[in-house]
Amino acid sequence: MRRFLYADPTVCVGCRICEAICSFHWEKTLNPKKARNRVRRVDPGLDVVVACRNCDQAWCVEACPEEALRRNRQGIIIVDAKKCRGCGACVEACPFGAIFLHPETQKAIKCVACGFCTKYCPVNTLRILTEEELAVLKQQKVIQHECANLLDELRVEGETKERES
Amino acid sequence: MGRKASLGGYAGQHLYVDMTKEQCKAVPIDRQFAITYLGGQGFASRILYDKVGPQTDPLSPENVLIWATGPFTGTLWPQASRYVVAAKSPLTGIFGEAHAAGHWGPELKFAGFDTIIITGRAKRPLYLFVDNGTAKLLDAKDLWGHNTNETEEMIKESHYDPSLRVSCIGQAGENLVRFAAIINDYDRAAARSGIGAVAGSKHLKAVAVRGSQDISVAKPDRYLEVIEELHKKMLDSPFTASRAQYGTTNLVELMQEIGRLPSYNMRSGVFAEYQKISGEAIKNHYLVKPRADYACLQRCGRYTLVRTGPYAYCGGSPEYESQSALGSRCGNDNLESILYGHHLSNLYGLDTISTGSTISWAMEAWEEGLITAEDTGGIDLEWGNHESIIKLIHMIAHRKGFGDILAEGSYRAAQRIGRGTEKFVMHCKKQEIAGQEPRAQKSMGLATATAARGADHLYAFPVLDEVGFDEEIGIRYGQEYLPEMGDRLNPKFKGIMVKENEDFCAVVESLGVCKYGTLIPPVLFYEDIVTTFEVTVGLHLTEVQFRQIGERIVNLNRGFNVREGIRRKDDSLPRRLTHIPAPEGPSKGQVVELDQMLDEYYEQRGWQLETGLPKIQTLHRLGLDDVIEDLRKQKIKLPQ
Ligand code: SF4
Ligand code: SF4
Ligand code: SF4
């Protein structure tokens, strides 16, 4: 089961706290370019958290000439820093822009879905999910959106009944 | 370029930019300088005092324009996004500063610099590109004439990098409109003091920044624990939820409730049609989504969408000040025009407060028959004529026709037109008063009169007496001042409140953080700063030391202004607010008892009652002996 970091772009406010927390978690310093995730704002205000999806057939793994990328038992793609030579082939290969080179070591860094940043999100939209869980979330949202009126009616009916009884 | 400071929090370097010679130079920040003035407003105040004096024309090459962040900018303190831009103001002729949030300030530090200090004037339009520890001036010929959003887009495109951050001026700054703003991240405005015109006068179109350098943390083992506590306190505050929902837009409703929503050029503090321009109206019809600046838990930023019609746009939402300035102040209840007018002001780089306030001055003069169609070139200035308001915004930015006169600000415009229009100028020290009708809250009246940059609600930002924060007042100022201090209509103890607030605000703006969370809601205070400073910067400064730094900065600002001739007589308000009782609403019958409050304020400050000059012993106690000496050389006799 693939797990990855996800934030709902309609909820995320783009504060970038998760970036700062991630860089602090791994490097004990504040530097968004050392974060394993990236918050991109599509102006004027849609914010998208970009993080590795640990793809089933991972482009980055296939692209790496040094075999520095591998999948661990939890299904997470891991960078072997000893093998990585910082050529950036993985950066080119990843269709999401979810893997980067560390600004000092020049080795690949990426989100490993450790979940550390999630508890700092002020709007509580950051979580580690599987595809299955993401689908459920989205279904829920669609239902709420599509059936807003129906739900309202049900609620009103419920309330009226309560009042009558 | 340069070496890194040993202190945490700071990037460790000033960037000096000489526009005339087109040269950039990095200079390490002295440790003692950092401890004495902290950063942000403090740094800018000291540099400006030293480099700019009475002989300097604000729009000449000799003026100095300073961008400054603080040691908390770009860290995880809640709302750590702020920077200040300062210069001698072309609007007021005295100390000028403006502040903004967004992501630009943090990025400047990631690029390796705490401040940027601009001198001289280039022969051609240039923009500054600060790229990871390096800096260069680049040709801005193609950018000149473009609005702020286009400028930002074009710079991003030319560097193939949508993630770099831009702070820039629009046409208003280029055309030296005296209340032009500097805009970063598309719609975050460092608006006041006409700071954008100073950039324009130097032919500096923009400052683009990016970097991948650390903001180091002095005590990493304790850092997260401290930050977690701050975040928890912030998120637990009931105000955070309301801020997230409305930003500051629903202040329209709250201000109306206490008669503090200026309408019709501040004749009144209530606006009959307030519901049409309210936060609720924005939320129900135009709000798309709240949006946060760097490390912001308050997320008062938001963006809005007007789908169709002449005012269609999608972009930053106005906040309370713009709603009142372009709305109630001008008798305008057309919300779409307010949203759009605010957006236009961001595009052109205009301060909405001064824009709306200057237009409302003209509208009142029109009503009185003192300004006619002959002056305006046929534009009708009837209260609430939103089409005219929008037209004037275009004309001000381009200095076209009547807009050219308005571009001077209401004070100068009235001087020019005369005919008795002067008495309708709602200003202090030539800057337009913000949307805080002071007859309904006396502390705001005093704060407006004493603020260093001229009329200003933020220099002291007294808000705890607004709607009953008595408990917090007891904690912050002392139980002995209750109940009077908590009563917004009672002038008593407001001198103490404003003095303490000015000092605290100076600390807050010097650290590079927001007044939300520190002033309102009153969650984070000195003790939080002491702890966070220790784990971030690595130095233990006591609460007493921080308070003294705040006081030092305020006195330094006063020293600057005293050198420009500012005295007690200038710490004034329009007669309308001090002598004419509020005509209607919950604060009906009130005036601002300014003199009484000023006496108490000067007393607290250690300034002379009659003149408002700082006493020698006050400046000496704050370590400002060089200011005493400098003022003596300028033949200004300070009282003992
Ligand atoms: S780095 Fe990109 S390609 Fe590789 S697993 Fe993650 S998302 Fe897929
Ligand atoms: S889940 Fe872990 S690795 Fe991924 S962004 Fe969050 S803290 Fe960084
Ligand atoms: S912390 Fe949450 S709201 Fe902030 S940028 Fe990350 S996901 Fe978005």
C-alpha cells in the first residue's frame, strides 16, 4: 500500500509551516529549500503541497543511473545518499516535481511520508494517506458539494421533527 | 559576499546598494547593533537617523530607502512574515515607514540578507536581483510603466522561476504619487508614507529575491518545544477562528456597532449602508478562500472574485481599512467597486487609506461647493459616486488632470486649491488618518496624533479598550488602571496605554512579526519574546531590556522628527475630531480630549509637556547620547 503526504488544496492556506517544520525535523535549521515537501502557490491563492507519491512504477527509480533510489518494505522510495551522485536525473524524471537536490550536499531529497509535519498544519489538512483513503475523502467531498441542498433539507426536516416531538 | 553572523535568527548581512554607481556591497551586521536595535523597524530607524537629515529632500538621490527584516522573520514564530520599508517620507517630510507581510521578507533572509539599504539615483530604470548571497542591478526598461502584477510576472518569467519573490512599485510610484505604495507577492502592501514614490525617485522598479540559505536556530534542542507552545496558544484563541473566517473584513460590522466606522470624510462614525460593504457581504458573495502569509496561523489574508461587470477581477481581498477608505469614507455602498478599487490600488501601487481619504476630502469640498466641475474636469464628486472613485484612482496613479492634484495627498491638494477646503483635510502631520474614527475610541485619537510617521493606527495599535479586553488590560498594564483604561470613551490612562503600546509595537515590528497575535488577539507578549529570542538568536535579553529597546526606537523616531521641526503643536488632530461632537450613533456627543491625553503621554515618555521635546535624561537613559549631541549641533535645545 503506497502512502504519501497530502493536503487538500481547497483547504491549505499556504502558510508553509510544513516546509519549515520538515527542514527543521531533518536538518535542525529553517530553510524551505531543505524541506522534503514544497508548497506552491498558484496565484492568486490556490496552494498545493507537492510531495512524493511513492509511485508504483517510480519514474525516479527507473531514471537513477546509480541505483541510489529503492523502495523499502513500507513501500516508500528511499534515497541512498552514499550512492547518490547528485546528477539530478530523478528530478528530471519525476512528473510532479516532488524530488529535489539538497542545496548544500547536492544529493537527492524527497518526502518519506514520516508524517512529522502533519501535526503542525494550522488548518489540519495535512495527512499521510493511501490512494484508497484519498478516494474516500474525495467522494465525501463530492457528496457534500453535489448534495448540499439535499443535506440541508434533510437537516431542516430533522429539526422540524425534533421540534414537533 | 561577506561572512555569516554568529547569532541565530539573523542572516547576518546588510546589503548596500548605490543606485548612482550601480554597485552592491554586503556588510556584516555588527552584533552590538543587533542587540541595541533588534532588526526591522529598529534597524531602519537607526540607519535613517544617521544617513538622512533636515537637508534631505525625500525625492532626491540623498534620501535612503531601507528594506529591513527582523530576527524572527522567516522563522516559526506565529505570523513571522513581516518586513519594513523606511525612508524620509515625501508625504509628511518626516520619518516614514511602511510594513507588509507575504513571503518576500522571509525570502530575503533565505537569500542571505537582513536588510537592503538603497542610496543614490540611477540614470535609468533598474531592478535589484538578490540571488542566494549575491546581488546585482538589472535593466528595468521593459518593466517601467507596468503595474505591480505585470512586473512580478515579467521578472519571474525572465528568470524562469515562479518561486522567486518580488517587491515592486507600480505606475503610482514611478509617477511620484506622494502616497504610492510598495507591493510584494502581488497584493501585500507596504502602503503608507509614500514609500513607493521614494523607490520611483531612485528609478528602482523592483527587488526580486530568492535563496537557499539557512536561518539558523541557536538552540535546536529546545526550539520546537517553544514553538509548539506558541502555536497552541495562538490556535486556542477564539479570535483565530474568526480571523480565519473573515480576516479583518468584519471589522466593518464591529466598528459600526461602536460608532467607529468613519463615514463621509469622518463627519460621522456610522454608515447607514454598512451592511452592504460588510465582512459578511464579502464572505457570502465574493470570498474564494483565506490565504496565509509565511508561518501565519491567523490567515487574515484572502482572495476574492467578482465574476462579471465593470468591476470583475480575481485577486487579493480588501481588508477593513480599504473597505472603510473606499467605502463608507466616500459614502460608497457599492461593494464591487470597493473590491475593484482596492485591486486597482494594488496594481498601481497606491495606499488605499490615503487614496480613499483624499477622494473623500474632495467629495466633501464638492458638496460644500468649494470644488467644482471646473476643477475636476467634469468628474462628478457626489458622495458615493463609485464610477468617479474608480476614475480618480486611474487618474491619480497617472497624475492625469485632477488626479495630478490629488496625487499630492489631501493636505497639499487643499493648500493648492485653498478656498477653505483645508478644514476638511483629515490628517496628522500631512498623512491621512486611517479608518479609525477616534471620537469613538479616545486611545486611537492619541495614537494617531503621536505616531512617528504621521497619522497612523498601527504605531501604537491600541485595541484592548475597543471591545472589553479588561482582563488582558489588567495583565498587560496593571489592575490599578481599571476600569478607566478599558473604557474606550474615557481619556484617562490612555497616555499610559499608548506609550506602552508604541514601545511594544516597535519591538514587534523590529523582530519581524505581525501585530496580530501580539496586539490583537493579545496572546503573545514579552515573556514569549524573551523565550523565543533565547532559543532562536541564542541571547538572553530580559523583558526589561526588550521594553527598553522599544522605548529607544520610539525616542529615536522622535529625535528624527524633532530634527525636522516636529513639536507638540504637530501632535494634533483636525478640529472636527477634537471640537465637534460626533453627530450620531453610539458615540454621539463625543470629542477627542487630546490635550489631556497628550499631557499624560508626554509625562510617561519623559518628554517636555509644553514642547513635546524628549528630555536629555530620557535620551541618556536609553543610550541615545549621540542623538543629544546631534540635536545640540542642530541648535535644538533639549530640556533637562
Ligand atoms: S519522486 Fe516523483 S517519480 Fe519518484 S516516486 Fe516520488 S513522485 Fe514518483
Ligand atoms: S512527511 Fe516527513 S519527510 Fe514528508 S514533508 Fe512531512 S516531515 Fe518532511
Ligand atoms: S501547514 Fe497546512 S496550511 Fe500550511 S502550507 Fe502546509 S498543508 Fe498548507
